[in-house]
Amino acid sequence: MTTTAESTTTTSQDETTRMTMAVAMNSALDLALDGDEKVILLGEDIADPAGGVLKVTRGLSSKYGTGRVRATPISETAIIGTAIGAALAGYRPVAEIMFMDFMGVCLDQITNHAAKLRYMSGGHSTIPITIRTTVGEQRFGAQHSQSLEAWFMHTPGIKVVMPSTAIEAKGLLASCVADDDPCLFIENVRLAFSQKQEVPVGDYRIPLGEADVKRPGADLSVITYGPAVHTALATAETLADEGIDLEVVDLRTLIPLDMASVMDSVAKTRKAIVLHDATTFCGPGAEIAARITEELFGKLDAPVKRLGAGYHPAPYAPSGLSYLPTSDELADTARELLGY
Amino acid sequence: MSSPETWTHPEPGAVPAATAAQPTPEQVIAGLRATTEGGIELTQLLTPEGERVASPIFDGFVSDIGAEQLRGLYRDMVLVRRADREGNALQRQGQLGIWVPLLGQEAAQIGSGRALRPTDMAFPSYREHGVAWARGVDLKDIFGIFRCTDQGSWDFQGSRLHPYTIVIGNQVVNAVGYAMGQKFDGKVGNASHEDTAADSDEATITYFGDGATSQGDVHEGFVWSSVYDAPVVFFCQNNQWAISEPTERQSRLPLYQRARGYGFPGVRVDGNDVLACLAVTRWALHTCRNGNGPVLIEAFTYRMDAHTTSDDPTRYRLSEELEVWRLKDPIERVRAHLTRTEGADQEFFDAVDAEADEFAVELRDYCVNMPDPPPERIFSNVYAEPSPALDAQRDSYLSYLAGFESTAGEG
């Protein structure tokens, strides 16, 4: 039987503490498990003492039991497939797929079942599952370093979320777990420990589908999400010295895609670059750039540019080599557009 | 005839096991494929001639089935077969986009479907019209799927029948997840004695075919159900053919024997024997409700018609095989038994036939008059909450359609 564990912490609404993104996500999951006995966690190595490969689930199986926080057999299809079945039985599962590269194994369960059951059943089936996965390991090559969010943007029925900061990781993950639709929550391994900030200790949610202007600016909009947000912010500081004022728009969720905020920004700056770690070719930026051009054609001062990974499998990338867009490339592209 | 032992452990110098598993022409004509049918492996309670066979293990699970109950099972099978033939005919007349015949599998589906409690959950593939009937789903809803007006929008929580799954084998892991939920909810193993099951105890059954046993999803479902003690019955209808591929293309071993490798019981039942299917499925569900699941049941049956109306089995299988299986018809053996035991008279059989004809007319009338779904349904139930992107698409499409109405009005 499920039992709601006694809450061991009592916090005021405003209390914050300094957390890494990994700890912030752990906090979101802890509160979700504490607040709703139907929340369960499934995934490889997520139970203690392992606590997940990024330690995001550390301590949770000890606190809530291995019935609610289950280290599962190594079967990605079954992780998602049983999460769907458990959702039909009234649960709210959070399933972990260790690396996004392994999503191909369970793609059918995500795209043919989780995403479509509400539609096919005329609303009778609700699949409130959250799928957590990781991207951003740059060193380990073609089967371990891909940013595949565009695969899922092609599939109506699921939501796609990719945070860039610790506080947003907590707020967005909490919203995913509470959401009645299947949500894909993409964590970046580089950000998991490098991002540290004050994060609310108690329940904290950020609505899905709302972009955030991370840096207001007048001259050019950088539309981005995930780790590339930090590339954009660093570049903005560099270019500020040259008198170029970048606006950085963090999409935060790719589905629902907050195009209204994108349009507001680009209508103001009249120039846009879409920046991400996914491949430029047919990447999320292709859709965003096309929409900007369709809706703001007469207002643009320059072509909309895209910067992403090259169209090749992820190479082995020892330190110093980057196949992802760099701050220098972004700065050069911004200067080019300012020249129109 | 080769035995399982020789398939897995060929004699020195013998042909490899997979080759040995291929049937001889004599086996084909005798209706036997890579897996032998007869002997002690097969649980049978009614012979094709309608004689009752005693089973010390399973008789106790159908001790309540007298003539009246058998007449009920007979009626189920006749009505479902009549609906199936009507579906086939309606497709041929262009009234349905496709039909997936269940002909020959009525006993497997009615026997297992009638073994379920209302609180049990069923996950079908796409041929389980008999299971849908047993679950109380209106077969008109099933016809809607094949007339392409609906995708399975019956109330699955009420009927406890999940929508049809088209992708092969995928529903098996969903069923395991559901069963894990039942167990975690405490709806398993509440009886004070293992001979009984508590009213609150539940189990899940999932249906798939011999072809699906080659899918990774099915194997992952076997693994997960076994390591989590999930109360799930894997009901494999081995109808001998996966479209054009015979069972020996899927397995060296009789399929039910695979269960042993995963650590749970596997049983082969005569899939054309409704009484045996009922008994074995009741036993399996009981085992699951008591916390001793999972169980694999291989219902040894035969697909008497094509894979779908798009398929022509005469291109790849022998008509002699069909003739042999015709002699094992699931409905005829119950009819023979009821006649032999004076459990029913001609008046009963005539009444069931008349009811079946009326049922067919009802289905046909409904089918040809089935309204098209409203166009806004294209954009409905994609997400739980309204989506601006979908709303915009819907408004645009409805406005486009409205343009035709105003043109027609002007014309």
C-alpha cells in the first residue's frame, strides 16, 4: 500500500537556499513524492545507494521506499511502457531515461502511446507521466552526446521542457509532474552541477509554455534555451563592450512554444538569431526562424540566423574542441546582422 | 514427428534445431506447425467431437458451468462470429475501411473474456472483438474503428478494456505497468486462504499473438512482471500465422515453454475449446489475484480467415490445413456437447441463429448510417488543456469548411 511519508521539513513560502540544479530537481521530486502519494519514480539506478547517475534522486528511495522509487531492470521500453500502464491505473509516474541517446529504444512507447492515448480514447485515457532524461555530455561521442529534442517536437501530445537554471529546473519539473499530459524534461549534465543559485525550499512552480527574457536588450534577439542560454548571456556581456545590446530570450519549454514572447522580442529588435545545441539542420531553430519570417517579414532588418550543432553525428570531443556553437560564433553572427 | 527435446538438443549429425522445427508436409496437412498440438501438453476439456474430458487440475475452475452456462457461452460465440462475418461483408461492400477477422478464435476470446471479473483490466491488440463483447463494449464502437470514425473512445475505465493497440506487442508493457499499479494499490493477495480470492483482488490480462512473441516489448513485459510479481495474465492466441509467417518463424519451442525461462508458469490450452479457455484463464487470474502471478497462457488455435481484409492467405498456406482446423471448430464442439448431453434442443439453436441474424441487421444498419465525426474532433483531446496552437488550427479549418457552406447557399 502507498502511504504518504511524514513531511520532515516545514518551510516558509519565501525561504530559499543555495542549490545546484541537481539538488533543485531533487527538491522538486521530494516535494512531489511528499505531496501526492500517487507520484512514483521509475528508472535505472535511481534508488539508493546509487541515487541516479547524476544523483538527482539521491535519498528519495530511502525516504519514500523502493516501492515508490524503483530501480528497474535495464529496459527503456518497459520503463516508459509500464509508466503508461501505471498512469492508467491512477499513478503519476516520473520515469528516468539515463541519457537521451537511449530514447530511440523507447520512442514507440512515447510517441505512439503516451502522446496519443488521450487523443485516440477521446479523452478517456490520461497519461500524466514525466520523462526525465539528460543531454549535454560533450565528450563521449555519437551515442552519448546528442540533443534530440526536435524528435519530440514533431509529436503532438507531449510537452518538451529544457531548463537553463537551477530555480527554473525546480519550478518546471514540479509543473511537469503535476501536469496531466506526458512531459519530457531534458536535463543538461553540464548545468546540473555548474548552475547554483538561491532556490525556494518549498513548493515552487513555473508554468509550462512561458518564455523568460533573461536579458533585455535593444539591438538583436537571441532566441535560445538550455545550456546555450549561458553562451548567449556571456556573449551579450562581450558585445556590450562594443555597444551592441543583445536581448536573450530563454524559451524554457519547447512545447508549448511561447511564440508570442518571441514575436514581441523580435518585433522590438528587428533582428534574431536562434541558438541551440541541437543540429541546425531541421533543429528547433528551423521552425522558430520560419515562424519569425512568416509573421514579421516586413519588420525585419536582417535575415533570421540559426546557430546549432553541425549536421554530423556527435564526434568525440576532447577539451578545446567544440562542435556546439560557441560564444565567438554567436558574437560574429551578431556583428554580421548588425551590419545590415 | 520431432519433439521439443530434439528441437533444442538435436542429435549429433542432425539438422539444426530451427530447421528441425519446420513442419513436414504431413504435419502441415495434419494441421500441426512447429509446435506439436496434442498429448499431455494441451489442456482440453471438450474434444472437437464435444466429449467432456476430465482434468484434475482445471475441472474445479468450471464446476459452476452447467448446461445453462454453456448455452450462454455458445450464444456469445455465435453472436460474435455473426458480427465478425458481418464486418467482413461490410468491408467487401465498401462500408468499412478494413476488417480484422476473428473467425476461429471465438472460444479463446469468449472463454478468457468471460473469466474476467468486472474489476479486472484487459489490454487487447486489434483482433479481440470477442473480448470486447465479453467486457460489455458495444460492438458498434468496434465497427467505428474500422469505419474510421473513431479510434477507440469507449469508456475504458468503465468497461475495463483498453483501446485497441495497432503496433504489435506494445500493449503488453502497458498491461504490466497497470498490473504493477494494482499490486502497489494492495489489490492483490487479500484472501485469507489461497483457494479463494478476496472481492477486492484484481488482475490484468493482455492479449497478443504468436507473431508478437518476437517483439522486444513482450519480452520486457515478461521480465518486469516476473521481477515485480505483477498480477498479469499473458494471453497469447497462437493462431499459427503472423500474416504470412508461420509460428516456426517465431520460435523453436512451443511458446508456452518460454515462461519457464522467465520464472513463471506457462500453460497451453486448446484455444478452440471455450470451456478449457475459461477454466485455464480463471485459474491464471486466480493465481495472479493471490499474488502468484504472472502466468503465460498459449491458446492453441487457428486463424480461419485472412490476417485482415487486405490479406489473401491462399497465396501462402494450404487449403488442406484449413480443412483440418475446420473439424476443430470452437462453436460446433459446444453444439455437439449440448446436443449429446441434452443441454439444448433445436429450438434453442434456432433461436440463437435468429438472434444472430437480428444482431447482424442491427450492426449493419448502424454501420451504414454511422455519422461522420465532427471536424473539430481532429483537434480535440491532443492535450488536457486548451492549446492556442491547436485552437488556431481548428478555427482556421472550421472557417475554411464554413466557406463551402456559404458557397452552397449562394448556389
